[in-house]
Amino acid sequence: MMNKTIVKPILFYLFASVLAFFILIPFFWMISTSLKGYGALMSIPIQWIPETISFKSFAQIFAIFPFARAIFNSAFVSILSTTITILSASMAAYVFAKIKFRAREKLFLVVLATMMIPGQVTVIPIFLVLKKLGLINTFTGLIAPTIFNAFAIFMLRQYIKDIPDDFINAAVMDGASYFRIFRSVIMPLSVPIIMTLGVITFMGAWNDYFWPLIILSDKTKMTLSLALSQLNGQYVSKYNILMAGSLLSMIPIIVIYIFAQKYFTSGLQLGGIKG
Amino acid sequence: MQSELQRDKLKTIMFFLFPSILGLLLFSIIPIIASFLLSLSKWDGLTRWNFKAGVPNIVGFGNFKEILTDAEFWKVLGHTLYFIVLYIPLILFSSLLVANLLNNDFKGIVAYRVFYFLPVLTSWVAGALVWKWVLSPLYGPLNEMLRFIGIKGPGWLQDAAWAMPGIVLASIWKDMGFFGLIFLGALQGINIEYIEAAKIDGATWWQRLMKITLPIISPAIFFVVVICIINSFQLFPQIMIMTEGGSAGPHGATQVMVERIYKYAFKYFKMGYAAAYSWLLFVIIFGFTTLQMKLQKKWVHYDE
């Protein structure tokens, strides 16, 4: 018996550490590379730890590309997309969950059915229409499609449905309008799901690549992911600069993760359902 | 009074649904119909419509026929299937390992959770950039470690035979924390009494795994496999970042469907052709998912 209580932790730490080692190597390599000079990149054997540490790459990336602008763009676009998605989806979810009308269930089914169609099918017509409207290479064009999010509507509706009608009826007794009920009953009670969806929507927008790649071509409008891919094309072998940029692009998400861990966990477990 | 309330209700419904319905029409339903019509034509997306001059040129199912008779399509499909064959067993193994490790309460478990989770937080662009560098044949740490144990590592992304396995490695790294989290949820739902009872009955570790744990979490496994296959058909950022610079890998070894759709639409301006391609993607994903739904009855156990 004694034997067993020792063996189990040893096995755990052994396996857990080996796995962590392999997962962390790329991050270690990212940090190590970002602190190297260009010459130190191509040394054999490789320098696991830079012989001379230099922060030049971090300065360079702001010199060769409007990188500060890209950080701002990513923050702006992600915050706005998240706000629009959550607001629009919770408004619709409130109706689908709590206000009865004819054809409601049919309409909701249509909303759900759109989730089956992969984004690649709709991307071409959306692009062509936005181009006709002169919205290519604008934040409006980038953000506009976030106004409809079937997954967010579905999740919020499931949650709002479980809010007891007694709360709503009590508000109705007090003479509250639909708007008051939405603002003072539904929204406050839905904070956990809103936070959860907010965190994953924000992360999705921050890390998105496909849509910005199609919509944006102007350097000063690019988001971080797109900026990095652009730099990848231009500075193919300058990994010290590319890694410095990658590292910088990760910081905000990691900071949010630290402060909102539980919403990330619940969000990603939900996110699995979306696929 | 009653009708005023009704009117008020109708206005409210219209107001609250307006943003989503507008978006549903503009960014989903109309584009779906337009995409289908587009797939029946040849159009560069630029030339002004003039049906007399044959712009866009209506070709019926010509695009579909052209794609399906082009050897490239089957090659591209083969690349995806190759990815799936490598990726699915590895992702199941590694994410179940992650889940089993995290389903403990040893000291320091929080740190491990953060470590396993870091790749999930990383954007695909940053992740793919670092992997491109990790897989560098001469200057990357992976081949350096292989050299250390006496193996000469392959050229990875520069080698047609090894480019896709390289993409698979990066994808496993990126995704295992995420699917690990889903399996962790399933493992935490197992009633510990089942395991204890089996132990008392003298069941070995292997028997407990095969007869209790795996059947109980089989719905989660099914779910993960379905999601993984859908995602596999939609590979994109890792392909574009890691093996771009030409035509997606040496001899196009990592060309996949979404990468093709992107190129046909936005590089070669063959909008109709690309739209048809995207509908084939839908049909394939839909077919695979339906097939799995049918097959699940044979191996997935649901609680009554």
C-alpha cells in the first residue's frame, strides 16, 4: 500500500513534466529567438540560450512595420466585434427564449441551420457585396458580419430560457416594459454566460486570420495576425523579428486568461459544441 | 388596451430581432443562395454583368464537373485524408493523456494546466510561425534534439514527404489542450463508485479502462472525432503560414481545400469555380458527419 502512494505521484510528475517539456519547447524557442541578433539565428549547433541577449528585435518590429497600429487595430476590432456580437445575440436570444410569437420556433430553426454551412461557402458573396459597397479595406467591412452569430444566439437562448418566469412576472407587476425587463432582469442574470461568450468571442476575433486576410490590404489597417503573416512573407528568415512580434501578439490574451480563467474554461468547453 | 399591448409586443419583437435578422439575411441566407448561383457560373468578380456578352457565363454544373475531373482535386482531397489519418489517433491519444493528467489534484497541477493550455491561447499565426522555425531542418530545435539522440531529422516543410507530418505536429500541439479540456469534463462526470466497485471485484487497470472509463466517455470521444474531422477539412492558417512561399509546400504537398478556395477566389479571381469548390467542401463535411452519426450507434454508449 505504501508503495502505491509513492508510485502514483512519481508517475504523474514524470508524465506531466515530459508532456509540459514538449509543449513548452516552441514557447521557449520563441522567447530565445526574439532575444537573438540576426547572426545568431543560423549558428550550428543552435543556441538554446542566446550567447548575447539583445532586445533589438522588439525595436525593429516597430520600425519596419506600423506594429503599434496593428496592436491598436486588433484591440479596437476585437472589443467592437465582441460588444456587437453579444448585444445583438442577447437581444435575439431574449425573444427566442421568453417572448412567444407565431413562427418563432421555425425562425429559430433557420438560425440553427445556418451553422451547418461552413464559412467558406458564404465568404465569396459577402466579399463581393462588401466590395460593391466600397467596404473592402475598412473596419466596417471587417466587423459587419459579427452582427449575426448563430452560436451565440443559441447559447444565450438556452441560458435565458432557464431564468424563472417569476422574475419576469414580478417585473411586469411593477409595470416594467420589455426593455426594462431585458435591461434589469435578463442581462444581469445572464452575466456568467455573457462573460463566457465574451471571452471566446474576443479570443476568436483577436486570433482571426481568414477574414482579415480577405478584407484588409492596407498596412495601417491590419490586425496583429494579419500583420504577422505579412511580415512572414517579407522577412522570411528574420525569425528574431517574427518571434518578437508573435510574443507581443500573445500577451493580451494571456493577461485576460489569467484574470478570467474560469470563463475561458467554460467558454472553450462550450466552444467545442460549435466546432 | 389589449391590441395596444399586442402592437407594443410586435414592435418589441421587431426591435430586438432586428440586428440578428438583418445579419442572418445579409451575411448568411442571401450569401448562401448567391454562392450557389455563383457556383453555376464563370465570373472573375470584376467584369460588369452583361448577360448578352455572356458575363457572367452560366455553365450549370460545369464548374463541379471541371473540379471533379481535375486530378488536382483528388490530390488535394488525398492530402486532407492523409492529415486525418495521422492527426486523429495522435490527437485522441494526446488529449486523453492531457485530460488524465489534469484529472488529479497533485501539487502544482494549476501550473501544468496553464502550460497545456498556452498553445490554445496562442493565435494560429503566431503558433504556425514558431513551428515553421522549430521545424527548420538545420537551425531548429527539433532536428537538433533528433541529432542529439543520433537521428538525422528530415527536411520537414521543405520535403514533400514530411511537410504534412510537420503540419500535423503543429496541429497536435495547438489543439491537444483544447480537446484535453473537453475530455477532462467527461472524466470528471464519471461516478467514482463504478471504479471503486470494479477494483473491489478485482478488475485490472486495463479492464477498468476498457470496460468502464472508455465506454462512459465514448460520447465525448465521438464528439471530438466529429469536430476534428470537420476541422481537418478546413485547415488553413497553418498551411498558409508554414508552407506558403510558393504553392503550399514542395510540389504542392500541403495543398488543401480551403487553401485552394482562397487561391481560386482571391488570387486567380475564378469566383464561380471557387464557389463550386466551397459547395463540394460542404457536401464532403456534411457527408462525413452524417456517416459518423450513423456509425456511432455501433460504439457510442449513452446513459438511459
